[in-house]
Amino acid sequence: MQSPNKSLSPFLPVKGEVKGGQREAGGDEQIMYFSKEGMRNGAEKKKDSDTLAMAEAHQAVAFQFTITPEGIDLQLSYQALNQIYLSGVRSWKKRVSRIRNRVIKGVYPASPSSWLFVVIAILATMYMRSDPSMGLIAKIQQHLPLSLHVSLSAQGQTMLSALVFSTLLWFSLILALRFCLKLLLSYHQWIFEQHGRISNTTKVWVTLLRLLSSRKPLLYSYQTSLPHLPVPAIKDTLSRYLESVRPLLTDPEFKRMTELANQFESSLGNRLQRYLKLKALWATNYVSDWWEEYIYLRSRSPIMVNSNYYGMDFLYVTPTPVQAARAGNTITALLLYRRKVNREELKPSRVPGTVIPLCAAQCERMFNTTRTPGTETDVLQHWQDSEFVAVYHKGRYFRLWVYRAGRLLSPREIEYQVQRILDDPSPPQPGEEKLGALTAGDRIPWSQMRKQYFSSGVNKRSLDAIERAAFFVTLDDEEQGMRGEDPAGNLDRYAKSLLHGKCYDRWFDKSFSIVIYKNGKSGLNAEHSWADAPTVAHLWEYTLATDAFQLGYTEDGHCKGEVDRSLPHPQRLLWDIPSEVQAQVHSSLAVAQALADDVDCHVFPFSEFGKGRIKKLRISPDAFIQIGLQLAYYRDRGGFCLTYEASMTRLFREGRTETVRSCSNESCAFVKALEGGE
């Protein structure tokens, strides 16, 4: 194990003492290690280095003790204990907040205070000598426990019975309201109506939906009211399939395909259809878990390029050229978004221009999530909270704590910590620089290496620091963006850098990784299995807007705020990489590099007109683009092909995406007519 640079260690061991009980604030593991004064030789000096490494791997020393002939001398670090206490307070506050949100979501579209209104209304009617329960309150009173009959007066028994009846009535009203909301959200006829020509039924539906949604919802308030994804009839499925392939097949081929479809319907198809209906009875969504596993997690090929995707920074504006400052504001903005998600303060996404909510389930695994490799299938792991981010810079990995004493560090303090990483001159440890290539190559070798060499010891602790981090940050040593004498070429290189980088300087297993370039440009690389692009796009738009317009920068490009210079240094992650792992790293890097070299990526900025002009022509912007793609393909190849377009199914609970086959008989006829001059 290579000893890290001493400048990174705020807590050093006291030489010659027996130490124990070192524990990181907010952590859950405890390491005991021992050494004896006066018994060191050349071979034991390495133990000092390991002891130093262990000390650096922990943020605080809660207590230490020294064994002497007189006994044990116990020393407490009140600063560290205070950190642990404040971390616990923060954890309990989050638990209370989650319980509160569960109650609010559980009674939506009503409110918890509506219970008091119902109780007062029932008691008021009883005061006026009226029985709103039609005798139920009296029956409840008769069935009260005997002990209450003895201890309470007749009036007290009546009040208690009225309270029980009011609560039951309140629950019944909530169930009725939720059922009505679910019925309203199950109406989808509005999708097929033309813009500006809304039917009276849809107008009434919108009015009722507005009434039931008038109270401000939390992020997940609509989840239990969203309808389940319906199982389409097998005849409809086969009919749509045949319609999608008709433009691509000759008459004899289409006749043969129709015969095969009929055979499938009469044999295997009906049996599979029954399985789907059976699963739909008990599953929240009969597709999503299979979609996640078989489309994403079971793929054994590299997820870099094949699955992961990227998001760009502002093209024409860079808020600051200072790398550390851009990292400070970006990390802060992301953590503010996480806070909103945890507190459910984000408004639920809706169909644009309507009150129709979309499923928000994909937000749950946005942060503190990683994809861990397996032999047959990968697994998504999610943690409730994380107080640090993992940082990569010039071949070294760091753990950067972003909370102290229960508070989020200011953007200026995070910039200060990032600058410490940038200024650190220590070299990578053997095998550390390109370790991330394991996440870029094939999944099975990475699974084998992880199980054999990263399941215990220092490697496990360092890997845990990356996987349990809120997200991953790469401080790239290159400059990117649409700049210089070749802006188009630089834009392509910028896109490829975000898509795959150097194939080893991103941690592709993390739910998302932020890339901060040397010139202040930024971007993101997202793993695909946990969510689809619109969820990440919302996160990234919030981050860019908060960074540039809310947090802002000083005139010299630094983050605003003050710095507590007593902050502990970011922690170097330590590794013990054997030759077998290093050989696999080189092998995975070769696979990933070949894949990256095979990517032909060209980003085409188009500024002639936008969706506004297309809408003025009463044309769908999506349809306009799809027809443009088919026209371009037809001019290039002289024919048509099966075309894939992703469509959200988040009108349904836990919906992901569905395939739209935009190449149809009508679109092909239009393209041919356009080419024929008609």
C-alpha cells in the first residue's frame, strides 16, 4: 500500500501509542489497530505507513486510548463527537420529514387538517341535537371496552365515540377522493383530440381534475392515484406490429409475416397474454421491472457508449473560467436539488400546458445510487443518504465531504476544497490512474475483479466511498467547448469527451457523473438503467440555472461566500491493486477504447428556426423532425427502414418508455410524394 501525501492528513497518529476506536462521522464502520512503543524495526515501519493511511481514511477521531503500565489513558475528541452528534441530528430530522411527507401523501388530495374540520362538523351537528351518523355513534359507544365505560362519563363516552366515527368518516372520504382522482387520471381520450378542438367531455374532465388537484401536491403525491399500465389485447398488438412492418416488406414477405402472426396468436401468444394479465393483477407496472432488468441490467457488453448518455453545458456562455469555482457551484446546485427531492418540494412533472401529472418514481434513485456488476445481471444499489461526493483528478480518487456540523458547505467552501485537490501534487498509486476502465469494459470481467479483489480491506473501503457517494465528479485536465478556429470540430470533441472521455476517467456505474473541464465548461454522463433522459434533463436544467442565475460568481469568477479554512482536507482514497487487476484494467481499457474509436459523433447546431415557427404552421415539431429523418434516409439509401423513437409512458405508475414506429405507410407515401415533386 502506498502512503499518501502527508499534506492531505488533518489527523495524524501519535507515535508509540496504542490506538483504537477511530470512527468517521456519520459512518458505520470501526477500525481497530495497534502498535507498541519500543518494538519497531525496519519491517515494522511499514505498519506506521499503514496506520497513517488508516488515519487519513477517516474524517474524525472520536476517541483514542494509550496503554501504559499505569493503566489505560482515554482521550476524547469533543470536536469529533460533536460532528457525530450533529450528523445524527440531521439524520433524525430527515426521518421526521419523511414521516411527515408520508402522512401528507397518504391523505392527498385532502389535507391532514381536514380531519379536524370533519371532527368539528360532527360535534357541531351533535350539539344541535342531530345524529349525522344515523345511529353508528351509539353502536360504537356500546362496543367500547368495559374499562372505558367505568373510567369515562356518559358524555365522555359519547365524545370518544364521535371522535372514532369522525376519523372513520374522514378515512372513507379520503378513499373516495383518491378513487375519483384515479378514475380521472385513467381518462386518456384527450390525447387523440386535435389542438383547439376539445370535446365537452374533456372540458368537464379538466375542470374536475383541477378541483381535485387544487391543493399543492408534494413530489410523490400522485403516485398511488396514477393508473396502472393496461395490457393491450393481443389482436391490437399484432395489428400494430403488422402495420409497422408493412412499408418495409414486399407483398409476398408481408403475406408470410401475416401468417406467422396468426399462428403466434392462436398458439403461444394467448398463453403469454394470460401471463401478462396475471402479472398485471399484482404488479404496480407489469413492464418496468422486466424492462429495467432485460433491456439494461442483463446486458454484458460495456455500458459506456452503448447505454450511458451525456448532457452538455451552455453552448455559447461559460459562467466562469475558474474550474474549482464552477465545480463549487455545480456541486452545490446538485445537492440543493437533492434536498428538494428528499423533502419532496419539487412540483410533480406534468404534461406541458396541463394539470395532468407524470410519474415521479424515477427521482427516487437519482442520487446515492450505483450500478454494481454481476455475472448474469447487474444490480442497482441505492442508499438513503450520503454526505460526500467522489472526485477524480489526474489519476487520483478523493472523497470530498460536503457537509460539516450538519450543514451543507457553501459554494465558496466547496470551491476551496476542490482547489486543494487541484493543487495536490501527489502521484497516482500503482494501478489507480486507469482503474475506472473496469466500469467501461465488459461487465463479467469487472464483476469477477470486484468480487475477488474489492470485497474486503482497503480496496473495499475505497470502492464503497465511490459507490456510496452522492454522485461522481471528474476534474478534467482538458479544455472543451464550442470555441477556437474550429468550433464545429471542437463541439464534436466536446460531445465525445462527455460520452466516453478517456475511457478511464469517468465512473460509468454511478447514476450520473459530473465533468468539470479546465476552462470552466461542464457536462454530465448518466447511467441509463435507473431513469430515462427527461428525468436527468430536469436535474441538469435546474443545475445550470441555479449555478448561473441563483448562486452566481464574483467579478473575478469565484464562488460567493466565506471560507472556513479549518475544513479538513479532502481524503485520498487508498488502493492495493495487484498485477492481476492491473492486467484486467488494461484489457477492459482496450475494449472500451476500441468502442470509443468506433463512435462517429457529429453535433449539428441549428439556429435557422425552432419549434415556435413549426407550431405556427400547425405541425407537430416531433412529426416534423421524424419526417425530416425519413426523408434524409430515403435520399441517402433510396429506401426506408424500421425506425425507433422513444415515448414516455409516465402517465402510468412507474412507467418508463415505449417504442414508437414512426415509419408508416402514410409517412413513406409523403416522402415519396415530396421526392416526386407532387
